Amino acid sequence: MTAAITPPQSESTDAGAGISGSTDDLHLATIAPSDPAESHVFHVVARGEIDLASAHVLTARLDQLIDDGATVIVLNASGVSFLDSTGLRAIIGASNRLSDIGGQLLIEGMSGAVRAVLEISGLLERYRTAAADAADA
């Protein structure tokens, strides 16, 4: 299997860019903040499946961002086609680390797969963004 971190051309990947994975099923891109006032806010775009074979890639990316000073991470999960309990564990683990330092993990652009898992687990409201609320209205 090959590394799966393939950021689109227009995105900056300064923080967390050195993290590589060993799955063809998950692609991550990190968008670094362009505004110095928001230097602690990072966006991560995920595409593919977050499961036993790939959750470690997401965990490593989120952990690296937190280690590098991120206090807010916005995970765009609109391109996630599958999320299992190991993927959910990666999200919860990063969220807990951020909460410990006064930060927050939010999920925007939830695919149906992500929304269903978060809803069943009772965690939908915890990770929902204001943008997601507006889209549902």
C-alpha cells in the first residue's frame, strides 16, 4: 500500500505535512491558517474510509496538529464514505486532547455515513458546527 496524504494544490500543508500513512482508502489534506490571528485553527479534509486499516493515519495527523499548537481543528468529513468505531475513537481521542487544553474539534460537511455514526453514538451535537446547523435548517 502507498502513502495516502494528497493535499489539493491550493491548500497549505505546513503543519502535519510530514505525516504519512499506509492506506489507499483515506486521503487527508491539512489547510493551515492564512490569518495570523487564527494560527491555532486548522482544517483537515478527509476523503475515503476511516476504519481499522486507516484510522491510525487520521490519529497521527490530528495528534501532530495538536502537538504543533492547534487548539481548534475543523474536520471536513463530507468526503468520508465509511466510519467505523476505530475512526470514531480517533475523533474522540483528538477531541479529548483538545478539550484538555481548552480547545475543540468540530466536524463540518458530514457525509451520511459520518452523521449516522455520530447520531447513533449520541455524539452528533458535540461535533456539529454552526455551518452544519444552518445547512440543516
